[in-house]
Amino acid sequence: MILPAAMADQILEHSRAGLPNEACGLLAGDDAGIRRLYCLANADASPVSYTIDPAGHFAALQDAERNGWELIGAFHSHVAGPAYPSPTDVAGAAEPDWTWLVVGPIVEAPEIRAYRIDAGAIIEEELEIVQG
């Protein structure tokens, strides 16, 4: 997956702003790649879990459809843990075709990594952060 650097910066900024809790959001795109990032509220308001706010999820879905895009993934931060899906993340990954971006540890030197999660299997994807 190719992630524009400006979007990577937005993810990191949203993740830091969410402290002390995990932050989350959605990705919309098409065959050309990621078109929009939606920084959304964590309905759990928790440092160890996240649930994308349902109203924000619905608004993102509507916006994506209006623009001819699909929701293609989600992102969330780990406050102190690594950029790797936790058992809770795996259990909640209901979209096997999505790319799941995990940021962690946000309180130290965060990195962003990409995964597919299908039937409990975690498959790391190549993530390239590009300028422009």
C-alpha cells in the first residue's frame, strides 16, 4: 500500500491528539489508491481498545460513496504497544479485504505498519510512505 506522507502525518497527529486513549479512523480509496483519510472518534475512549464511532463511520461511508470511492481500510494507534495487531484487534477485524494500519507505540517513537487480517491470520503488507 502507498500512503502519502501528508496522510501519514495526519494519522500520527490524530493519534497523539487522542492520548491517553487509542485513536482511530478510516481510509477511502479506489484503484488509484487512498483518496481520503477520516480521523474519527474512538467510542471506547480507552487506552487499550477502540471502536470507530458509528455516526462517524456512517458519515465517512456516505462521503466515500458520493465520491465514487469505497472504504478500504482503517487505522488505529497503540498507546504504548507495538505497531502490530493485538488479539482484540484481530477479533474485531470484520473486513478481510481491508488494510489495517496500526500505529505504535505513540508515546515513544511511533511507526505505521499495514496488515490484512483474515480469519484470524495476520499478514503484513508492504507500506510505502511517499512524498507528494
